[in-house]
Amino acid sequence: MTFTGIAISIISFAVLIFVGRWVIYSLVVIARYFGFKEFVVAFFTVSIGAVVPEFFVGVTAALQGIPEISLAAVIGENLFLITVTVALATFFSAKGLIVDSKTVRSGIIFTVLVAILPLLLILDGELSRMDGFFLLACFAFFVFWLFSKKERFAKVYDEDTPELEKLTKKTAVRSMFIAVGGILAIVISVDLLLREVLIFSTEFDIPLAVMGLFIIAIGTALPETYFAIDLARKGNSWMVLGGIMGGIAMASTLVLGTVALIEPIVLTQTTVSSMVLARMFLTISAIMILVFVTTGHTITRKEGVALLAIYISFLLAEILIL
């Protein structure tokens, strides 16, 4: 890889992280301007902004005939969000992540199930177009469930707060331009990054699945991680989990479903061996999150440490088998 290639990769990676963060914030401003309740802002609006980079990674990869990198990126990002992002959020929150809302707990249960679902569908070695339709149907169900009760998207913000005084029509329009411009920048950066990833993978004989599990997965997960930490500092713990879990649900259904429709994902022996550990660790961490939320209704800092230890163990295990 040339110096130019390295520079392009670094710039593209930076765009995914920083512009992705701007897109999330812009969409939140727009949603709040139109009076969406925090529940929808957390589970849907933030998640849409967070999944934009991953969606275009998947579509671009499918169009280039390498859909397996999207599967690896989704698995890698979901694992990173469930472990590292949740752990960091517990460290920055005052009392851990408290989940006292039954609706939020239900959303988390659904998320854990759909995070594992693609792993089950691909046990036969292929995520077919039929599987893609099924995943998109799950996404449609998620959206229907989210908007099925009017109180979930009714206006609930205190109009006298200084923060809301800034949410004028001009602010919303500016945010729309930022969001659209950010998405276009992400599309271009994703295309450039995937080209360089292919070159890097070929030159150093590193499986594309490994590149997706780490390089692309972490790059697409960092904007949402930054947003989660920011919310945790402000004490909005349930919104932290809402954003993370909504993003995981959309990546597992909308992204992989769309990719499978464009180009079915067929696992090769190399891809399977690279992702065996990732699938195992994702399943374990998803079950742990489910236990934490349904039993104590809180994810404590100690539990955050346990989640972080899972990701570190995953990294070490992957290094050992490379």
C-alpha cells in the first residue's frame, strides 16, 4: 500500500467517525424540532444516524461483489457496541445504566434476539435473498412496534428550557443540510475506504472478514460510542441503551437484509474461520446484556468491566488464530 493509499484510508476513517457523529446530532435536532418524544429519538432517530455509515458500507460492498465484508462489519460492530460502548457508558454515568422502563426493556429483548438472528440464518452457509426478505420484515415489525403507540412520539420536552429555545426553523434547516452533506461525505468515504481495504487485504494476505470485524466495524461504531458517552455524562442512561440497541437492531435487519437482497452472502472456509469466534462472543455478550437488563434493571460498572473483558478476550483470541 502506497503513502497515498494510507492517507486516503486515514482520511476516510476520520470522516466515518467525525461526520457520522455530526449526522447523528443533526438528526436528533431535526427530530426534536418536529416534537418527537425521547423514546423515538433514542430508538429510531439516533439509530438511523448511527447506522448510515454501516448501511453504505454494506450496499457498496454488495455492489462490488464482496458482501461478506458487510456481514463481518455488522457482527464486529454489534459486538463492539454491546461490550465496549455499553461498558464505557457505565463508566461515565453516575450510577450505571438504569433501565426502569418496561418499554425500553422490551426493545432491548427484541434487539438481542435480532442480533443473534443473522447468526442462525447463516448456519447453512448462506444469507440468501429469502433470508434478506425475512430480516427486512423484522425491521418493518420493529418500526411498527416503535410507532404503534402515539405517546411514544408525542411532544414531551419542556419548552422553557434554554436548549430548546435554540431549536428554531433555521436551526432545523441547517441541521438538514448538515445531515444530507454528511451522508454524501460518508458515501464517498466508504467507497474509498473499501477500495483501500481490498488492496491492504491482498497485499498483507489478511482475510476481508477480519478487516470487516475490526477496521470497518470499529470505524462505524465510534460515532455512536461518542454519542453514548455524551448521553451517559448527562444522566440519560435509558437513551444510551435505546440508541445502542436501536442501532444494533437496524444493522442486523435493515443493513444485512438489504445487502442479502443485492448480493446473497455466501460463507467461504476463510470467512467462516475468521468469524467463528466473533459469532460466539457476540452470542455470549448478547445473553449477558439480556440477563443484566431483565434481572437487576441496571447495568452496573462491574458488569461494564465484565463486558469490556469479553471484547478484550475476543481480540486476544482472534490474534492467536491469525
